[in-house]
Amino acid sequence: MNNTKIAKQISEFIGAENITNATHCATRLRLQVKDPALVQTSALEAMAEVKKLIINGSSLQVVIGSEVADVYKEFTKLITVTEPGLTICGNISKRWMKRLMRMA
């Protein structure tokens, strides 16, 4: 399946309007959602391209593999981020950002 189709399926199973923030690291899409109950976890886990799905509260990690950057590029065309955040190879939590700022 091509990256556009993978991105489209993921956004449909999570709900594009449900996504508040999206970033990626080397192998994972890292997402924040408004309502985790709206995420179709079984459908995501059934996708051959999704190696693993990790959910922790409103944070989702969709493990895809080394092609995640290409999927992310297509994924961001399909969603509107409502709570943009600082991204440096994934999310840096506000707590860590405050620590970094104190060190400067």
C-alpha cells in the first residue's frame, strides 16, 4: 500500500477531527487526540503497515517503521492540528521544555 493510502486509513480510524497534535520520530507517528474512545483501535491494529499501537491516555503512538516520515508527510495533508507543539524528533513535553529553558 502506498503512503497516501496508509495515511488516509490511519486518519480515518482515528478521526482527522479528533487529532490535536501530530509529530513523528524515527519509527512512530506520535499523536494527541481529543477523545481516545473514538479511536478505532482494532482497525488500526489490523493494518499490516502498523507494527504496534501504543495508547496512553490521549497520546497515541502508531509504530510504522522507517518509512514513517513519508507517511507523516501525507498524513499532515489530511489533518488540521489544533494544538501545535514544539517538535524535535517527536514531542518534547512541557515539563522537559521548561527544564531546558532553565538551563539556557
